[in-house]
Amino acid sequence: MQDELIHLLRCPRTRERLELKEPECQDGRIRSGWLVAESGRTKYPIKDFVPRFVPLSNYADTFGMQWNRFRQTQLDSCSGYPISANRFWKATAWEPRELAGKWVLDVGCGAGRFAEVALRAGAQVVALDYSKAVDACYENLKHHRCIHVVQGDVYALPFVNGAFPFVYSLGVLQHTPDVARAFSALPPMVQANGKLCIDFYERSWKSRLLPKYWLRPITKRLPPQQLLRALQVVVPRLLPLSQWIGRVPNGHVLKRILPVADPIYFYEKAYGKTQMTFELRALWSLLDTFDWLSPKYDNPQTPATIRQWMVAAHIQSIEVLKAGHLVARGVVGSGGAHAERATAELAATMTGGE
């Protein structure tokens, strides 16, 4: 954790300002300590450079295991391909120059694949995740001076309202217990006239044919390590068959019956060709197949539902479109009750009041 993050933090329970107590620093960052509410009624640990606002174990434990196991798989800097960058810029439609020097909130950062893209554009990135994926994210991105990793809950975000000119959450909200409530937590974080972007798996009759939806009632109940061991055997055998089927007429439809994800086929179709080795492609496939089958929650959404949420949140310039995934983006207007609360809270922060 870094000192400049403190003015953006709030107790997620009481909304009080937080004070740093008993800090231990290393290499100019706060390695451990406590964040204590002004009243002293609540406090939260800083452990291994990350402030922690959630229980040690929660419904996202499988994601924590997943992203620590596949810590670098989806990082463009490690794969050598701009897959994450292409998805990020296509989904958000933001320009890199817009982000330079600005505070950006990444909700559901995982191992930091999209946070890395925003950091490369020069943003001050606050990367939040509910799971222990924060440890993978910090380890991946700690060499960036402008990374701030936080373990927190989307339903009780530990930030000042209206603190961020840019907020995004990509591939995350459908894995929460209450997707509408998770979405509703994001607009208050956005600065007046700031930008919001989210994406989802799309709910359609085609998506319901995917084998993950008839396998998940079983696989989501398996111990994650047991599921992963099974997939390590199955995926390398099914992936070549999936690739072969994909080359025959209507193969893109037929391959849906196989219980194996072929994410590179999807990314090449959506974002352009890559020349990825079979070994790396198989690793992505193992990761995405595990991501299909292990989450406790998987709640895809329809365009109409997402648009309804955006309108209800007073988002302006709304766009709901397919950009690989189902994307919704827009501008948070200066009107609306949440914008007024955000402005008041941010002003109190700058003046030292509450």
C-alpha cells in the first residue's frame, strides 16, 4: 500500500475516514499495519502490502486459487500477445491519453491483466478483488509505481464516493450472488462526468447450449484442486479435437458440444489473429475451462437488462453492444442523488472534514 491511497479509503461499514496505525514499511510502501476508523470501532489489516477489507475465506475462494495458479497466463507482458489490451480498449472505447495521470478503479482485478493495460497508459490504478487473487495481482504489478491493490467487497466498496474518473469491471459481475446489486455499487464510485464500462457473459439461447451450464451443477461442488487435476488430464486431449471441429463447415457450432474452452478461437474472432503456440493455447484453455466450471455463481445477462440498469443509474451516452463480450458503457452524469452524495463526500475528503 502507498500513502496516497489513504485519502481515497473509507470504512466500508460506517463510511468513516481511516487512519493508518502501526505501519511497517519496505521499499517505500506500507507492508503491514492497520487502517482504523476515526471512532475506533472498526479496523482492517494491511498484510503483504494489501489492505484487507474482507473475511479470509469467501465465495470467491476458487478465483483466488485460480489466479494464483495461473498468475501470469493472461498478462500481455508475459504471453507476448496484446489479447488483454485489445479486449480492454475495444470494450471501453477509451483513449490511452485519457487515462494518463488519472485515478482508475478496476473492480474484480484478478491477476491484473487489465490493470496492467491501464498502468501502461499512465493511470493511477486501484485494483480491487474479493479473493486472494490480490496477491497474484500485487506480485505481477508491484514494479509499477502507480499500482494500488485492495482486497474488498463490491457490495461494500471501501472508497470515497466519486473518487474515480474511470471505473471498469470486465468479466466479473456475473460471478457475484446478486448481479444487479453489484452493478449498482459502481456508478457512485465514478466522478461526475466520469466514465464507466462493464462487460458480461451474454444470456441467450445459444449460450445456454454451452456444456458448462449442464456440467456446473456438479463441477462447482467439487474441491477446486480436484477439478483442476481432472481438467489437466482432459483439456489437452479435447483441445485438438475442438480445433479440428472448428475448421469444418459449421464447426463453430458443433464444437459447442465439447466441454472444453478454446479462448484463443474466441479472441481471434473478436480481436484479430495471434500466432500462439499450442502449449500456450492449451494453458489458456485449461484456465478458461476451469473458469467455466468452478465458480459458485455464473449469471449471464441480456442487453435489455443491462440497459435498464444503466438508465436507472442516470448513466448518459449509454452504449450496449457486443464487443467480444456483452459490453455496457457510458458517462455518469452530474445529476442524480448518488452524484450529489459523491460530490459532498469527495469535497469533505479534500478539506479534511466528513
